[in-house]
Amino acid sequence: MKAVSKWAWVAVLILLTGAVSAQEVSTRQFFDSAQVRNMQLSPDAKHVAFTFEEGSEVKLGIMDPEDRELLTVFGFGENQHVVQFLWGNNERVIMSVAEVTGNLDTQRTAPPSLYAANIDGKRREQIYDASRSSVQVLHPYPDDPERILIARYFFADGGQPKAQLLNIYTGDLNYLADQPDSRDIRALGADNSGTLRVAVEIIDAEEFDDIETNLFVKKDDQWSRFNVDSERQRPDITPLGFSADNTKLYLASNHDMAENDRAGVFRYDFETDELELLYRHPNVDVGSAMVGSDGEVLGVMSRFGPGTYTFFDDKASTNAEAILLQRLAASFPQDDVSLTSYSEDGTKAILFVRGDRNPGEFYLFDTETMAASYVAGVRPDLPKDALVEMQTYQIEARDGMILHAHLTLPEGQQTNLPMIVNVHGGPFGITDFWGFNPEAQFFAHHGYATLQVNFRGSGNRGDDFERAGRLEWGKAMQDDVTDATRWAIEQGIADPDRICIAGGSYGGYAALWGVIKEPDLYQCAVGIVGVYDMEWFREGDGSDFSRNDNAFERFMSSHVAETSEGIEAISPVHNVDKIKAELFIVHGGSDVRVPVGHAYRLRDALGRIGKSYEWMIKEEEGHGFFDVDNRVELYDRMLAFFDRHIGADAQGDQTAMNLADQ
């Protein structure tokens, strides 16, 4: 492979907005609504569509990128989010809209429906109602300005997708019969021309590990299973995209690694049937594909710390857009860069730049002149000079497992710091990545170190690493968090007497379980929308997930605990008597992922033993706080909580006690 070289020159013109003094940073600036989440350029490059947060909604706006004049805004009501969008043609946008409750909510209460509207706000229509089925957009069909290609998942078909052409003006559907002859197909994929070429088959089973996944490919107008000589019983094979001429398919796969696997990128040649390994990162899975304006997969971006850009040998020095991306990567050495969309002729693109000290900025980019003009920022009012570096480490757990962790330190401070161990949710397959983290930056701004560890079971490390977390809920998964905390102490980073643990969802569980399992390691804990009564969780606590009896029971028995016996041993509600640390419990009263009953059951258990705690319930919030005022209140209270127990206030109390002893 060819590494990205250091270019001596780059003719990039950046038009930036004014900076704000670092001394003026408020809590709201760290946690305010995102002024833009995503941005896509219209085919004629005359407009951009972008999503942004407002209240409990995520809306879609249409803007002229040159003068940044807002043309139209589309909103759909309380908790309604535009989760995806695309240009159907130069005058019409398609929006996928779903109800989302809470800023930690990675699922949806119901499948998204599709809406379409003209950019002037006229002819707004619901073109697909997901009340009895769900939908996936497969291809924009740019040569047909009135239709897009979708996969329709009708409930009566048992989850099997059916390819349809959808009219973006009328909602009319036309069925495409050309797909594999299997009732177990669960996903379809189209090549750059909009022709169905790949399909994923999932054959269900009673046992989680017996589920069989196969890939179908279409060659010479015939569908067949894609067979590989695999070193693994259940390989993961995921399509990434096609070559511009559709003769080659790019795949992410771990089939060639018997153990300690990581997904590498492979290229399959439809003409020769050859499968070639192009690249594998030494530490993590390959990430997203970098795609050119003609749909060509140019390379991949992998994320261990800042992004690693890998361009394929046949593209790195010959493909104009691959060369362009290499220059852009060299132009922003402190950030990750990507092109979110291109104009139809490839001369304009939307450039997205983000990093640990950059929440994200969108530019209109001219691919011929290399000029980039600022369009919008995710948090433009947050001054970059107030932000600090996020460092990435590899840490060895007690059993030799290598863990990846991120550390954010206050400016100019390296040792003997008060530290917050921030545990991510999920837990399976979720990853803390390098980049801007508002919590870590906020607490660093106020003098705290933040440690984030990707414990076993996390994603981005291959199937074996994720499987290593199964049935280790509250056990080895928690030990990994403990071992990372002790590493920070041994390195002299953390003051052993000033450490708190915090997290949301599963992280809320880990925060409470951390102060139970390691009562002398942490001085305090913050549990946000956490799972606390494991018996109730296993029995079915009324969450959306628990209502799916089959999937829920299979997940519980394969990932959390094989039987209900012994689950009390990893349940915070049943072990509160071991807690020495100070507690702050936070929940949303309308949480459908982790019902608020978990917080109330924990409160009752603490009340029975007379254990004090702080409490914050917002009845209107779901799985995490979406309302900005509520977020500001939460983090102001968290900061005050940390200050009292491990911060300046606690240090002052300790100094006074030491003087009194003398």
C-alpha cells in the first residue's frame, strides 16, 4: 500500500469565522445544539441540504452555499428526526424521518418513513409510510429524476427485502423481481448503475452462534452464493462498494484470520473470480470507504487515534480524486477529512473537517482550483483555542488482553490530576473513537482528566475482541475498566484519591458496578440512564428491546448471563451495601431504552440502607437529555458534584484536615 505523503504545497484557501476568547467559554457552548449535523451538495452544486438540531427535533434545511442564505426548513414535530437524506434531483430532496428519544438513543421507536419536498417548500409529500414495513434507500437513480431504488421490508414477508422503484413525487412503487432465490435474504445492494448486484443472507437459528450469514453476488445475470475459503466458522463479510465500471466489488472481511481477527479490505473481480487482500490495519478494523464522484472505491479510512488514510496502489498515484484526497489529508494534519458529496460533474464537493480540537466544519470545495470556502460549523461558537488534545494508548489488562484507551488532559497539566473514567454505552460493538468529545473537553476545561477505555466487547477490534465480552457483563468487562484506571494511577496521571467513574446506558451500569466491585478505587460515581436491576432487566423491564421476546432472550443468554441464576451477583440494586462512594443518579422519565424504573429501584435500595445520593429526573426526556437547557443543568451539576468530591473543593477539605491533624 502507499502511505499518504507530506505534500510541500497545497493551494487551499480557507475562509474562517472569527475566534472567541478561550476565557469566555460557557457550559452551553460545549453542549449546545449542533448547528449542522450532515451536509450534502445538490447535483448542480447550487444548493446544500443539511440537518440541524432544534429543540427535540432534527430538521432539514436548504441553503445556498455561496451566500449562506437559508431557503427552506423542513421539520416534522416533537422528537422527529431527519435521520438520513439525499437529493432526488436538483429541485427535490428525500428525507428519512423517525422518532428518536434522547441523545444516547441509537435505535428508533419505529421504522423511519420517507418524505420528499421541493427545495422551495412546495409539494411536500409522505412518499413512504413505514407503519407496516420499513425501508432502505439503495440508490438515488440519478439518470431517472423521478424515481429512487429502495428495499421494502414488509412485516408479512418475515423481514425479507423486496427491491422497488419509488416515485419521489407520487409515492408509486414498481417491484423489481431480480433478486436471489432465498427467503433468508435480509439486505440488498446495488452497484454504481443502480443494478442489484449483492445480497446478504442470514439463516436464523435458536443459538446465537449458529446464525449463518452468506453473501450473494450477481455475475453474468445469475445470482450465486459467494464462497470463500474461510479460517473462521462464521466470517464477517460486508460490501463496501464497487469500482466505477462495476467489474470489481470491495469487501470488508475477517475470513482469512483464524484468531485475533480484524476486518481487512478485499477486492473481488467479477471476471476472474479472484479475491485479493488490499489492506489490513495492524490494530483495528478497516473503516469507511473513500469513494470518488463516479462511485469508485479509492481506499479506506481506519480509526486508531486520528484517521489512517489508505489508498489502493492502482489509485494512489493515478486517480485524480485519490490524489486530491491525499492533498486534503496533508492540508489538515491535526484533523480527519472527508468529502461527503460531489456535484454531478465532480467539480464541486462538500469537505468535512473534524478532529479532537475541532467539533466539525463544512466547506464548499472546488476540486479544480483547490479553493475551500467555509459554509457552516457543528459548534461554531465554541472556540478552538479552548480545546485540548486527545491522546490514544494501548493498555494491557490483567489477563494480557490489549485495550485501546483515550486520555484527555487539561491544558499544561500532566500528573497527579483528578480524573473521570467515562465508560461508553452499548456495550457490544460500540466504540469510543478519537475526536471531539464535548464531555472530555468540558471537564478538561475545568481541570479534570478524562479516561475512556474500549473494554472487551467493544467494536472496531474484530469479532474475537467483541466476543470476548460475552457473558462478561460485570466481570472481565468491568475489570478492563478497573485495569485502565489503575494504569492511569501507575503512570502518575491520576491522583489515586481523586477518581470518579461515570457513564450513560451500559456506562451508567458500569459506573455503579465500578463503585461496588472496587469500593476503594473511586470516590464518586455518576450513573446516567443506567441499567441497575439486572434481574428485572433479564425478566423483561418493559423496554422496547425486551418486547421482542425471541431476540431479547437470545441476546440475554448469549451476551449477559446464560441463566437467571446468579444474575443477582452482578446487579447493582442487590449489592448497594458495598458502596462507599458518593452517587449522582440521572434518568429520563420517558426513556424507552432503559425504563426509569431502574433509577427508582436503585433509589429504593439505597434508601433501605440509608445511603445518601444526588438525584436528577427529567420526566420529558428519554434515553439521554436532548433539551439543551437540561444538558446544561446536568453538566453544571456534574461539575459541582466532581468539584465537591475530587476537585478543588475536595482538595481544600483534605488540606484543612491535614493541617488539623498537625
